[in-house]
Amino acid sequence: MSRRRAAPPREQDRVVAIDGMRGLALVAMIAYHFAFDLAYLRITGSDFYHDPFWLHSRTAILSSFLLLAGVSLVLAERSPRGRAGFWRHVARIAACALLVSTASYLIFPKSYIWFGVLHAIALSLVLIRPLAAHPGAALVTGVAAIAAGNLWTSPWFDQRATGWLGFATVKPITEDYVPLFPWIGVMLIGVAAGHALVRTDFHAIAWLPRVPSPLAWLGRHSLAVYMLHQPLLLGVLYLSVRR
């Protein structure tokens, strides 16, 4: 008889493997932002706005975060503590999004972040929560949202009042642009993936080796790490350049 693979270890309501994957995504994001900061300070000549390598890297990193956000919503909705803390969680993300907008305006007044990844996650969590218990509907809606966001455009969305929805004919001038469409679709697919993982007792990721504790720690504190890493990176690099 074949021996069943053990499910990934858990810590209270958390799945350590999910934290580890989120931590790995954070490491990739920090590396990306470090390279971006080097270019911003003109230490390197990388073109983050046109080079396919950097454009595809951003898409991959962003997709991993949003996919895991959808998975995490499913896991949170399965526990009383997670359901009770939903609005507090959304409020924290929204507050951090406002802080990002304010700080980026001080640094990049002409291209500040008015609807970036945190804005998208906070709003998307509210919008997709009714589908958190319906993986089939979440999957179909998610695929439709991605298709719509990539295939349909209109000049009516080429303004800030409507540009947060997506569908713009020209990407707005901003340092981080994560419109609702198509990116809400990635989170919805994450909801479907979360149900698939739960239904199979996480066997799809049981092959993962034991998650290094630093990665799991990063994944558990992803919002704080996201908020702090850029000021630290920029500060260290700026001081190094001035020497």
C-alpha cells in the first residue's frame, strides 16, 4: 500500500507552507525593489518601464501575492477568529495603502501611488468575500475578470476617477498601478486554489521541504515587511551614495 503524504505543518490557524511561499514572494519583491532603487539612484541603468525582464518579473511577483491573498481569505473564513478579524484586517491594509499614497506623493509628486497593490487588495477582499465559500463561481468570475481586464479598453478609463477600475487605453503615470481589473481575477483564482488545497488536505504542497523559519516569519508579517523594506533600502542606498 502507498503511504499518504503528510500535510504541511500548521501553527494554530496558519499553514506554515503558505507562510513560507508568501515569505519567498517577499524576498523576490525585496530583490526587485532593490534593483529598482539602484536604477532610481542612477547607480545602474536598468529600465523598469520598458525592459520585458523587469515587466514580467513584476507581473510574476504581483500575481503570487494576489493569488496567496485569495488562498489566505479562504483559510481565514474557515476559522471563527479569521472571520471575526476580517474588517480589522481590511482596515489595516487600507490604512497602509493611504500611508503609501501619502509617502509616495512626498517622494514622487508627479507619479505618486494612488491605486497600488495595497489599495487593490483591500478593495478586492471586500468585493470577493461573498464568493469565498463558492470556489466554482470564484474561478469562473476570476477568469472572466482577467480576460476583461486584458482584452477591453476605453478612453473613459484614462482618468484617475475611473482609472482604478482598469480598462485604460494608456497606463497612467504612477509608480505602482494595480487596477481592479484584471487583478481581482487573480485573487478569485486564489480563492478557488485555496478550496482545492483544503479539499485535498494540502497534498498539492506537501512535497515542499520544511519551510525555513525566516521565510515563515516573513510570511506571517508580510504587511509590516512590505511597509518597512523600501524606506530601509532607500535610506541605506542613499547614505551609501552620499559617502
